[in-house]
Amino acid sequence: MRLGDKDDIVGAANRINGTVLRTPLVPTTLRGRQLWLKPENLQADRRVQGARRDNVLAGLSESDRARGVVAYSSGNHAQAVALRHVRWACRR
């Protein structure tokens, strides 16, 4: 497995620009300690891994998307992919 570098991060940011909400960091305190929360539940589909999912789908070629996308999961991940396949024009 290869770790991403700065170019990978910039590329991913460009691919998902406008597809996911830039969520704020929210300061809070718990048991006297300051925490910063990143409320990913504010995303339109309420899924935590929206940026990762959209980056993968955006990185597919049009011909790959036309062949379709399969998400092997019965939980949130598959539901999120199903909701977003329309955005990326994947075969239904």
C-alpha cells in the first residue's frame, strides 16, 4: 500500500470540490478538557466518509462509471454509495 503525498491530497480536494460540505471544527468541553468536533453528520447524506467515497467515484473514468459500481455492504457505506452513484453518473 502506498501512502498518499501532497499531490494526491490536492488532487482529491479538487475532485470533490463542491460535492461535500466543508464541515466546521466545533469547540466543546468534556470533563474539563477542550475537544474539537468535526460534525460530518452535517453532510447531505449524513455519512462520515463522504469525501473518501466521492473521491473514489470522481476518480473513475466515464467508461468505468458506465459499467457500474458495486458496494459490498449492508450498512451506511453501501447506502451512501447508492445515494451518490447518480451524482457521478454511474450505471444503475
